Amino acid sequence: MPLALSFIFIGFFIWIAENIATFLGAWQYPNQQDVWSWVHLGKISSWFLLVIISFVIVAQLKHLKESRAGRKKNGEAKKIAI
């Protein structure tokens, strides 16, 4: 399965979970105050983007951790002020 397609599926299932949560009253959007309605289909793109950004951040942090571990193993570790 292509990676982009899997991200779309993840976004879709999060959107389904969001609809279930709003139906059960976990929160409401302004258009759902009087009567429940589906969350706009356009929100899938927001969830899709969130999934991509999350994967990129985790991959970068993993790469950073591995590079620091490699330097530490070689005795080249430097203190980084945060």
C-alpha cells in the first residue's frame, strides 16, 4: 500500500472517530448546537496533514537521537544548551 494512501485512510478513520465523539456529546461544533450533523468532509484533509506532520516529527527526532547516540559512543558528545 502506498504511504500516502495509508495516511489518507488514517485521516479518514480519525474523521469517523470525530463524528462518533460529536454524536456522543464529547464536544460540539457551532453547526451542531441545535441538531447533530456530520463533521464537514473537508476535515479529513486536516487530519491527513496532522498525520504527515506527526510522522515527519517522529522520524526527525529518531534520526537526531540516533546521531547523538553515535557521537556519544565515539566520544564526540557535546553539550547543547537549550
